[in-house]
Amino acid sequence: MRHPELFNGEGLLGSEPAAFVAGQLESDTAHGTTPVIAPTDGRVVANVPNASPTTVDRAVQAAKEAQRDWARRSHIDRAAVLSSVRDAIAENADELAQIVAVEQGKPLQDALGEMTGAQGFFDFAASQKYRAVGSMLASEHGRSVSVREEPVGVVAAVLPWNFPVAIFARKVAPALMAGNAVVVKPSEFTPLSALALAVLCQRAGIPDGLLSVVCGEGRDTGRALVTHPDVGMVTMTGSTRGGREILTQAAASIIPVSLELGGKAPLIIFPDADLDAAVDAAVDARLWNAGQVCTCNEVTYVHQDLHDEFLRRVVEQFSQIAPGDPLASGSKLGPLVAERERAKVQGMVDDAVRAGAHVETGGGRPEGDEYETGAWFAPTVLSGVHAEMDIARQEIFGPVLPVIPFKDEEEVLASANSTAYGLTAYVYTRDLSRAMRMVDELEFGEVYVNQVGPEQVQGFHTGWKSSGLGGDDGEHGYEKYLRRKTTYIHHGA
């Protein structure tokens, strides 16, 4: 069945689910469909056509053709189109937020915040219109040596489901600004927002063929896209498992691959920290998007002098937060994205309890008739956790917070760095020397001191170890969509 408020014939999604390929909406279901399931109650919102390898090929060929003309346009011209997309997102924010709330389960107010983030990515990309696009190097008289930026061509962008609009913008905006074309493969959980954005981009002036969205599962549609011989680069945000598969698939083509993968962010609280601020930050950073963020506070290490008071305060806050309908006014915590993800989180909590952890609050599906169906999980705090347990080392994509006491810097550094991940870390202390020692020693791509995220568009969001390769945002993120050409000219006697 179709969601009547999303498919009303007047909005961005039209009257039925359809792929967006080479500037056209397509409802071809010959290659099967994938259901979009509302995480609130398990109902089917839509059945989205899967893109066959032939459809992927048409999308890439159209992108290759459109990219040639787009690359010849000036940076100022490209920036004007991207600014139009930014404005269109603002004008259609309510509709886009509703799509995200329905298919992903994010509360409406948070989904609206995601629209603001998406606008920021397009805005930053457009700001590159006056950038230096190369350099002239010293050489002999009558000769010149220059290095200039060139687009990579066709970019394959593989998106996750947790921020389907913001990460679409995070990848598409800089790729287009750099002169590339993009073929997007959204998550099968959240394809509707990507399809709506593609229509929006076309209306805002993105040329036909320059941007397509192909839907389907990673092992089919994703593989066809990543291994296509005319794809010049792959950028992917998602799980570490998925990143390894994409890296392997792209190896034969020897093309650039940028991966933003999972995380296990520690939040470390020293005895001199502002405890009020640290408690609020720990709760906020754990419950972002129901804990489904790679930069979430995945495990909190609290100095033993503060542990009991910290635990008491966090449990009190967690126990007062009830999950609710994402579309309801004032809802602060929605369901997990799918039953599969809920079961995975439940299994990790159960394993931790069997290993000796204690559930202070939550622990599973909330009580109440309204939670009997859907992917609901109560905000959960675990005590009695040791740094060697899986729940302290493996990513938990859900509203579950393990709390671990520590006695000194050496101990907490060893514990925090023992995970295979290395994306984000948080430190709370009033001691500047200690803060800088932690920044030096933590093996993570980004470190926050006395604050939590989200990351900013002018920064560089990059992971170490199993958290990724490459990165997003800012000058460094923009440059991954470029390659460089060196030119030697003899122009004198």
C-alpha cells in the first residue's frame, strides 16, 4: 500500500513510487521491487522499483554524457545552480522532513533539523566558486609548470539510512560543484527521500542526466554501480562491513574510494569536569536519532570519583524519555529504522547482561500497547560493564549507553583506543594540559573537548582504522572529488 500523504500526486514523489534515471521518473518493476517499511508499525509504505544492471548502465552513460557539458561551465555558474537547490530544500523542508519521518522514524523536529544541515552542505559547496583551482610552480625562464584541478567524472554515491537527506547533500553538493556527475544508490530502507531530492534538484536547475537515483539492494544494484567501468570514484557512508565489500569491488577499477564507516565513540569524563554539562552531553549524544549515528556517545568512561553520581543522573534522564510517534508534536525519540536493527540491538544488550552487565533502565521493547509492533527500543543504561566486553568495543546502533568507571588517564586511553574503530571521541575536563594530551593520544579522526557534535560543514569528518578511508566536509572533503593535472609549457626562446 502507498502512504496517502506522501503519494498524493502533487508532491515530490508523485502518485506512485518511481526511480529517477537520466532526468526521468520510471515505474518499471521488471527487476522486482523493494518494500519501504514504516518502522513505527511495520506497515508497507511503498514498493520501490529495483534498478537492473541495464538501468544502472543507462544512468551512468547519461551521467557521463551530461558531465562533459557541466564540467565546462564556470564555478560561478555551477554555484548558482547549487544555491538554487539549497533554496529549494528550504522551501520544501516540511515535505522532505515528513518523508524522512515516515521511512526512517526520525522525529519530525529532528528531520527538519536535517533539512537545515542539507542546506549547509549545498551552501558550503557553492562557496567554492572563488577557490584557487590550481597552482603555478617556479620554473626556468620561458617555461611554465602548473598543476590544476579536474573533476573525476562520474561519482557513485552509496548512502546510508540514518541521515538520508543530509548525506545525500553531503556527497552530491561537492561532487557537482567540482564538475562531476553523480549516480546515487540510497539505502533500501530509505529510498524515498533520495528520489524526492532528485526531483527537487531537477526543478532547481540540475541538468538532466547529471544526477540519477538507482534503488535496490547493495549486492545487486550497488555492485552494478560500483563496478561499472565508467564510474570514476566511489563515495560511501555506511557500515564497516559494507565498506570492505565496496573497497574490494572497486579494486579492479583502481579508482578513488572514500569511506565513512562505523564508530565507537568514547565520551571520557575526568574528575574536574563540569558534571552538569557532561551529563547533559552524554544523554544528548547517545540519543541522537535513537542512537543511530556513527558519532554517537557509544560508551561513557567516567572517573571513579564521579561514577555513582553520574550514573544516577543519567539513569534519571533516560527513564524520563519515552519513544513516540515521529509525526507527533513534541516527539523526541522515534523507533529504530527496522525490526532487523531492533533485534540486533536487543541481542547485544542480552549478551552484555549474560556477561555481567546490569540494566539500570530500559533493556528492550518499551511497555505499552503502542509499542507492540514496530522497531521500538527503550532508552537503556548499562552498568557493570568492562572495557573488554563486546558492548564496549562493538558499535551499538541504538539508544543503549554502557557506563564504565576508570581511575587514571593511562587506563582510559588504553580502553578507548582498544576498539577497532576510530571516528569520534569526546573529552570533558577543565584541565587544558590534560585535554591536549588526550587529543594527542586518542586514535580517532575527530576529537571534541567539552562539547559534542554534530560536526560542522567547514571541518573534516574523517575516520581512522576501521572507521573509514578519506572523509567528508570542508576543503579536504571537497578535494576528494578532484584529480590533478600537471602541465609543462615551453613558450619562450
